[in-house]
Amino acid sequence: MEKGATIKHELSKAAKTGDWRYVKPEVDKEKCIGCSTCVPFCPEASIVMKSHKEGQKSKADIDYEFCKGCGVCEQVCPVKAILMKKN
């Protein structure tokens, strides 16, 4: 029996789930503490931690091409730095 596997994705061929979203999460970069709690909960893997300024701690950044607006990230953020807003 095989154990483990690596799935390689070709991003250019991935379906853009964000096309049908009617609300989107917005990250308040001032409130975000960079804990990355939201990252593993995103069902579309559209949240990455990214530094926006040299030497600054990484903060949540959302790829809206793939975000479907489910709101899970808003629910799990411990400091309520993510809010769902209408498109």
C-alpha cells in the first residue's frame, strides 16, 4: 500500500472560483497580527501570509481570483481583522 502523495497543481489551469462571489473578505492590515490562523481554514487555499513592507511582519493576503467568499476566515480570525464586504 502506498503512503503519502504530492499533488502538483498548475495554477494557470485552476478554476477561478472567485467569479461567482458576492461578498469578499477584506483584511485590516493594522489589526492583523500575522498569526496565520485563517490560512489552514480557507477551503480554496486563497490566503497567504505576505509582507507588504520591508522588515514588516507577514499579514494575511487574499487572492480574490480563487476566494469564493465563504466567510470562514472572518469566523476564525482571533482579532476580527477580516470582515466580509459586498462586492
